[in-house]
Amino acid sequence: MTNNKRTNNNPHRMLRRKYARDDEWIRSFLSGADVGHVATQSGDQPFITPISFWFDIDSNEIYFHTNIAGRLRSNSEQNQKVCFAVSNVGNLLPSNIALEFGLQYESVVVFGNIHIIDDEEEMRRILHGLISKYFPAMQPGEQYRPITKDELRRTSVFGITIDHWSGKRNWKDKAEQGLDWPQLDETWFK
């Protein structure tokens, strides 16, 4: 047992509330982020998978796909609880104080439940949503062949039902500098 004042049993509590973002910001960030990371678990072993994904604002769910077989599908069938994260980083922020070094960042963390989509029409809708996110000018039947039944049989399509999310943005121009040490000159700042 620790007496550390930062110890916290609530996984949804954000320590630095000044960086917190609202639901509208989170939806926008999820809609534009390119790569997400979904964390699943097998027994007591956590597993993180980087994925391309689509956040469907209408259903308020996150969708992605993988091969029909694999660790992610197996883990999802065993335990539906997941964590999903996306982030963006900017400049490194040097300081003349060791504990003030940092970087510009913004991120969203989602807690929820994963489920496998089996309905063919829903799978097609989701896969077309994914393609449209990354290649908005391309249309099925025009620039690419529509998804076949055989391709659907070889694909796992997942949805994450969102229980809770939080967004943070810390994008200050410079890290805090101490007055009791020589100041860094502009050559250290990008």
C-alpha cells in the first residue's frame, strides 16, 4: 500500500484538468486522426495493436478491421473490455530544469467494449466508411472493385462501443524555465 497522493483508483480521472477537452473536440480529433492503438488482453497479458480506424459520429462507435484470425480477434472473443488511444505530437520543449522538459501533445483515450460485426451489409458499410476516411475521392465500382463475399469471409470487422473518453491538449510554446540557472537561447527551440 502506498501513501503517494497521486495514487488513484479511478482510471477515468484526469490529473491535469487544465488540459482537458470537451466532447466536441474529442469527436473532431477522432474523426481526423490517422492511426489508433487498441489495447486488448489475453489472460493477464495486455496487447496493443496499431490500426487504421473510422470513428462514425452517427453511431458514436470506432470501427476497424483485421484478418479473420489472429491475436486481436482471439483476445476480443475472450475479453470485451478495451482501451483505445490516438495522439499527435508537435515540438520537443527543452528547459533548463530537468523535470520541465516536455513536448507538445494532444490525445484521446477511449474506454469501452469491443464487438465483432457479422452482418454483411453492416460490414460493407463500415469498410466503405474506412476507405472513405482515408481516400475520400474514391468510390466503389468506379476507382476500385466493390468488396466481394470472399473478402468479407477473410475479414474481421470490429466496433468499439464507447463507455467513457477523455481528451487532452498541451500545446504550449515553451517549457517552463528556471531563473536560478542560465537561460536557454533560441538555438535550442525549434
